[in-house]
Amino acid sequence: MATRSDFILSCTVDFPDDVSHGSYTLKLLDEMMVQIKSMGVSRIYWLYYGDINQNSYWAGNLFQHRLMTYGPQTIDRIGEPLKAAVPIAHKYGMEIYGVLKPYNTGASGSYPEGSALANATSLKRIGGTLWQAIPFIQSHPEVRLKRRPVEIPDTLNSTTIKKIRLVKSDSSPTRITRNHLQIWTSQENWKYTHKDNLNFTIKDAVEPAPSEICDYYGNLITAKAAPVRTLTIEGLDLRDKYILVTTDFNDGNGDFSNTGIGMIEAFGDDSSPLPIEVATLSTVWNGPRDFRTGGLEFDSGFGTLAVTLDNNNQKQEGIDEWESHQRGGVIAFALGKNDYLPSTPCEIYPGVRKLWAGWVDRILDTGVDGIDIRISHHGSIVDEPLAYGFNEPILAEFSQRFGAEPSHSYEDIRRLATIRGDHYTNFFRETSRKTRERGKKMQFHLHTEAFHSKPVHGQVIGFPPNIFFDWKLWIDEGLVDGITFRTSWFEGWEDPPQGEPNRQQLSRSLGDPVAREALKYANQAEVPVYLNRYISRAVGNDEYVADLNKVYRDPRFSGFDIYEWASLAHSNPDGTLLEPILDGIQKIRSQTHKLGFT
């Protein structure tokens, strides 16, 4: 194991987060490196997002996106960011690794159909248009991870909704009556209209739950066949594409709770529920949303969050994007299912492997000291991620190996995941070979939260689903020189943003069985392990520096990665000044000084 003199303090820079706040020049990039160095950092991890040449096969376009307010101006000033950062990091005696997220070919958020941005990309989803995807994935949408075949009636698009059933998580009484319920509709998921002349009835009953419901955190909300209260809305004749149910309550004292995807069923003329995608006021991207003046995000990835139907649905002043992530007040649906994950490619396609290989070459060409492969990304955030990964070439290879298409059994899904994992491992081997041939170091993110055999929804939505990442084999084959050890769920959401950190506490996250096993395995192989930990989003600054101290004294770790720089300082709009965020830099610098880093 490494001695403490070999302990590496690092910092990750995810540059799109930086240019969303202010512009950068080479001079300000230099000042960034000075500030990072002052905390005792000796290594930087810098995320790479593709060629800035939009005509390139390997083009990325995140810096050109409208949400990256100062992206285009920054690119004009400094060129490709990783290439600009490498010589400056070296100037101050720091290593710099390029971090590649191979599955990150776009985001999962969408603009509503009826909005002015409905043509932002060529990729359509139920509810609207994907708001960002690289040129390659827009030109080749068929390489995205595909949904398992689902039975969709040929007449679905012309089906009239005759009945809606609302399902509560338990059988306790509800304050909702016929007089409280409202139905709003839209043809474009934009500026919904109240249907105030409907002559419907409501049947209040206690029935067996149609299925088991677990929430985002894996908690059992309702056991299958357990008694639950249902409100069945009958006498409908709804033909609009998007249908929303809400109430006239304007307080936060609601009692009708469930997850979004467990709360509603829609019916046509027969008794079988129709296939639907749902939306609440919870949203990952572009929140808060208002159905009266805008649209909702369907299949958002937060459909497993518990929400309450009879809470206030009005737009609330002063609510920020993070606070809007978990909001009830409405439940909406549209018929059908999305055929593909928003922007997650499948590793079996030659064109995808060409894309990845070219990105590796371009990262190495910048002069980095190493490369780090990270599988987490923003393109697989949907309500049912485990329904995807069933592309035709994968199914064909499965049939060739096992004589039939995969069933729904755990064993068959594991076999399919292993096939996909074999293709990814081939990419990983080739990347390791290239990197070592250039005298550089090879590293990967070991995501213990996603490497569970049966991860809960919140652990898997930031990852390509139904694939086995054979990290032990990578270690056994000697393919890696280090491991970025990450236990954090998607965007630090082990706990709700406004909740007390519980699952995020260092002792609990490192006490996870998969985390303990992974640490032991890497330590026995004498592969250095560097803990990557969120600052600000996970725990407060005081707890964060205390955690840094604990990791420094923990012989299982060879380093600590500050994640990320954008949580410590922002550029001002014109790119002339770095403005610290609270006291994060100061507190980290004080702690690392005590430990002898500065």
C-alpha cells in the first residue's frame, strides 16, 4: 500500500458546469490552476466532451448548447478545453488526466412538443424533443439502447381514454372527492386546458395492488396484492394526447401518495391498462415546470419518487431547480412507450466503437498524463431503465449462444448483461493498450453504487443498464494503474437535496458491502484507490474536510478527489475574475495545510 507521502489530492473539473456561470480566458484558466494548486492538489481530472469541430465524426456539442451560456465564447477564446488545460496544469507541476465518459453522447431532458425549442434536436420522445445530443447520435439514433419489445396495440394512437384509475400506496381514506378532482389536457404537452365540462363519476374502493411498487431508494411502497385505495374515474371520452389529473387543493397536507409510475392507470374500451409514460411536477432537467404556461417532462427518471397528488400544483415563487425535483400536485400520462434510451449508445455497434476509439486518441493527443474511463452519464435517465439494452445485434448474439431469445428471468438478463460486458471489456483492453504504449497511466471509475447485482432505481439511472462491467477481470489482467472509487448515486441523490445526509455519510457509503468488497479486491491487487467525493451537494463543508482527513488516515486509500471545482468557484460573466463559493476553498486549504499538502 502507498505511504501517506504518496497520498494524492486531486480535483475534478467538469468544464460545462464552469462555463454555464461565466466565460473563461487562458488567463483565467491559469488562475483556476493557481487556486487548485493552492489547496495542495497534485492531480487534475478533466472531463472531455469531444471535438469542437462540428463537422468531425467525433464532434461534441455540449459547449455550443444554449444552457452553456458562456460556452461558445469560451471555446472561441481558448479552443478545446482539455487541450488548453494540459500545458497550464503542467506549468504548475500538476498531473492532468483526461476523463472519458464513453456513454455520454447527450442528455436525457426534453423540451415539450409545443415549446419554441421543440426542434432543438432531431430526437423525439414522448412529451417532446431531446434537448441535447451529439451529432453522431442524431445521425445514428438506432445505435441507442433499445427497449425490450412491448406489446403496443396498432390502434393505440387513436384510442379514446374511457377510464382512469388512481392508485394510492395504502388503503387509508383520502380527502379527494369528485368535487376536488380536475382533468386538464393538451395536444402538445404545452399550456394545458382545464376540461371543466366533463360529466364523469368516481368510484372509491379498496382493491388488491396490481403490482409491487418500490421507490427511487428501493423502499417497498406497496406489496403486490396488498389492499390499496383506488379512485376510478369513469364516463370519460378523452382524445387529447396528453392528459393530466390534479385537484383544487392549494396546501401541502395531501394524503393521496404513491410513486408517479405507480399512481395511475389508463383504459380504453377493455379492462386491460394501456401502455403509458407518466409525468409529475418532479423533473431532472429544466425545472420548475408549470403545466398552465408550459409543459411537463415525461419518463423523466424521477417517476419512482414518492409524490402526493392532492398537494399544491401552483407555480411557487422562489423555488429553484433542485427544490423542484420532487414535487407532486399532478399526475399526467401519454399513451405509448419510448423505444430507446434518450442518448445512451450500445457498445456492440462498430460505429460506436469507432467513436469511442477516436475520443481516446484525441485525449491522448493533448499530452495528458493518463486517461480515466467513467461509465456514468446523463443520457439514460428514465423511469424504467432496466427495460432497455435489447438491441437486435445483442439479441442475435444471445440466440446464437443460448439457442433462444432472452426470457425475463434473472439468469437470462445476467447472460445478456455479460454479452454486452464482453464487448465493453474489449474496448477497455484496447484503450489500456493504447494508453500504456504512449507511456501514460490507465484508470477507471469503480462505481460501487451501480455495480450491485440488483441496484435500486436511484443507483442505476445514471448508468447504461443491463450490462456487466467486469472490473475484477480488468484488475486481474493488469489493465489499470489506478481506480477512481465512487459511491455516490446520480447527482448526489442518495438523499433528497433538502434532506439530511444519511446515505451520503462517509461511514455508511464505505460500509456498503460492494464498496467493502471492491476496496479489498483492489488493495490485494495493489492497485491505488482514490476516493471521489461530492462537495456541497452531498454534505456541508465542515463534514467534507473531516471526511478528507479520515480518508487520508485510511490505509485503504491512496488519494482523495475533490468533486468538483465548479462547486468551489465560478467565473464572473466576462471572464476576468474567479469568485469563490462560500468558504469551500478556504476550508479545504486549511485542512490540507495541516496534513502537509501546502
